[in-house]
Amino acid sequence: MESTVMSMAYKTYLKPFDEPIYIARPLLPDLADVTRQLQEVWNSQWLTNNGPKHQALEQALQSTLLVPHVSLFNNGTIALVVACRSLRLSGEVITTPFTFPATSHVLTWNNIKPIFCDIDPVTMNLDADKIESQITPGTTGILPVHVYGTPCDVGRIQEIADRYGLKVIYDAAHAFGVEVNGTGVGNFGDVSMMSFHATKTFHTAEGGALLYRDSHLRERIEFLKNFGIKNEEEVVMPGINGKMNEIQAVIGLEVLKCLAKDTSVRQDLVGIYRACLADVEGVTLLPEPPGVKGNYQYSVLRVNPRDFGCSRDEVQAQFRKYNVFTRKYFYPLCSDYPCYRHIPSASPANLPVAQQVVKEVLCLPLYGKLTPDDVERICAILKTFRRKRGA
Ligand code: T4K
């Protein structure tokens, strides 16, 4: 009798969620707090162009991210476009195919040819061992991505860059607050870009920033993000409009106040994912590297179809029936887009690891409003998809 009741309860547990469970949901501060700050913006009648909220956020982020310079932007993509310009990159830049489209597109927007290099099978970041073979006389830089917030092999990459006189720009879109042995991740390379899109741990609805140590870069970056305007009489370079406005900055200031608590909730939820899936054959979660303070931006599953008895795509399709919307970040590979697949380095033969990884990864829902019970239920549902060999 007791076991029948339990099994009925379990069946209910395995029913579809009443409301859709998305991959991400934005961290929303108390609206009253946001409104209070917006009232100040209204009173000041200063809505954009380096206003007081913008300045306050820039300073707050310099200390939060442990980096000497932060320049705010209207989104991460424009920030990355400006980063390439600020370092005068040209010709060819070595990058990863396993990323969001923005990474390779910013090179194209700068008339730079992306050269795709294969990735590490565990971290899924650019494989430092394979970078040198892609360097040619036309190479001016390396654009690695700290995918899912896992830091790249920053030491090795810098050593290669120094040896060949190359610049390094990190796409750190996912790496807000990540530290490597106590150093803010934005201190590595020449410049790093962070995205403050609504789906990121820290956000300004849309937004982004460049992080860097060299104070000489600041003036050029600030000109480039503001049409190249020096003053009312002088325009010194062909800049773009990359400015963050005061409303975005207010959202950022309020999100920042809630971030530590939200990150701790995310950390606990990742712990539950790990505990629930530890013994499930055929699925693994992205490991946390030693010495790294993570930000728990994503919960990244790898599905081995042979051992799990079901492919990543089948898992995603099955989850949809339960109202759970996972994402195949980052399928397809950038090197497989029609605009890039003609490039010789985009050939699948050059990117065997990326070609394999891109079939296996599935990002699971992760955000502060998800409950431990939700995560346990998502894991329980996932386990039902497993097909034992021979079954
Ligand atoms: N480099 C890398 C490595 C990146 O991953 C990104 C952006 C960039 C550069 C460029 O940075 P930004 O220019 O964006 O600052 C989302 C984000 O839009 C994008 O910022 C992010 N990477 C990427 C990984 O994820 P989509 O196309 O998956 O977004 P979307 O609209 O499908 O949203 C995903 C889910 O989030 C929805 O199913 C529901 C939920 N959601 C979304 C929004 C926008 C909400 O609950 N509320 C919302 O307001 O790209």
C-alpha cells in the first residue's frame, strides 16, 4: 500500500511542469528599489552619455571584478567590436568555433578573417596546444572564449602571444566574477569583454563592458565607443555608438546588490545537479577547475549517446514534452555557418574535438528562482530518458 502511494507520488513528480522551465531567467531586483533610483535619473534629466549612474556602476564593477579599468557598453558585441579596433587588430585572428555567433562576427565586422582552432575536450575552450599551428605572417591576435565561465589556459596563451607578438582579447561574456587563484579573470590578456545581457548572472538588461589593465587604452576605447568625439570641436577617429545609458546602469547597480545571494543559490543548485546525476551512466557535468572561483552561470551537461542510450538531441526533445527548455549552446559551430565554412580552418578535419563536443552538450536550466525541488525533478525526468543497453 505504502509503495503504491509512493509510486503514484513519483509519477506525479514526473509529470510536465505546469509553467515552462527555461534555460535562464533574469535576476530581477525589487522594482521599488529600481524605481527609487530611476526617480533620481528623472530628477537629473540626465539619461545617457557618461551620467552619474554610469560612473557609479563603472566604479562598482572595477572593485567587484578586481580589475583596474572597466569601460561600460550598450551590449557585449559592440564592446568586442571596439576591443578589436582599440588594439588595431587586422588580417587574421585565431579563435574558437565553439561559441556564440558574436565572437566570430565581431572579427568580420572589423574586416578580420577568423581562423578557427580546435578546442580542449574537457574545458571546451581553445586548445592552447593547437594555437601555434594556426599562426601565419598575417596573424595579429588571439580571441579565446572562457566558455561557460571556465577560464582558458591563460598562462599558455599569454606565453604564445608574447612569443609571436600577438594581442589577446578574451571573450569573457560568461565569466562575470570569475577569479583564477584570487585574480579577477578580466586581468588576463590585453582586453576582456563581459556581456551584461538579461540572461547573464549580472546584467543591465542589455549591456557589456571591456576590462583591461593598461591605462593608455582607456582614452582610445572611450573615443571609439563615443563616435570618436574628443570635444565639441574635434572628432579624432571613426568611433561607433557603444554607450550604456542611465537606465541600464540603474538596473546594473540594483542587480549588483542581489548578486552574491543569487550566486550562492545557483551554486547550491549546481550542487544538486551534481549529486543527482553523479551515478547516471552516460551523462557528465562540466567539472569545476581547481583554483577557480566560478560564477555558476551555466549548468552544462554532456551526453554520451552510447552509454546513455539516447542522443543529446533526443534528450532535448524529450525534455520539451515536460515543459523543460534546455539549450544546445553552442550548436552549430561558428565554423559551420554558411558565412564561414569556406575558410580552410573551418574544415571539420581541422576541428575534430569541436565537431564531437557540439553534438554532446546540453545546457540545463539554471537561475536563482529555480528551487531545489525543480532541479531534483529535472534530474529525475532526465533519468527516465536513459535506455539501458540491449533494452
Ligand atoms: N560572446 C559570447 C560567448 C556570448 O555567449 C554572447 C552572448 C556574446 C558574446 C554577446 O554578448 P551580448 O551582445 O549578447 O551582450 C542568449 C543571450 O541573448 C546572449 O547574450 C548570450 N550570449 C547567449 C549565450 O544567450 P539566446 O539567443 O539564447 O537568447 P534567448 O532570447 O533565446 O533567451 C534564452 C532564454 O532566456 C529564453 O528561452 C527565456 C529566457 N529569457 C530571455 C530573455 C531575453 C528570459 O527569461 N528573459 C529575457 O528577457 O542568447
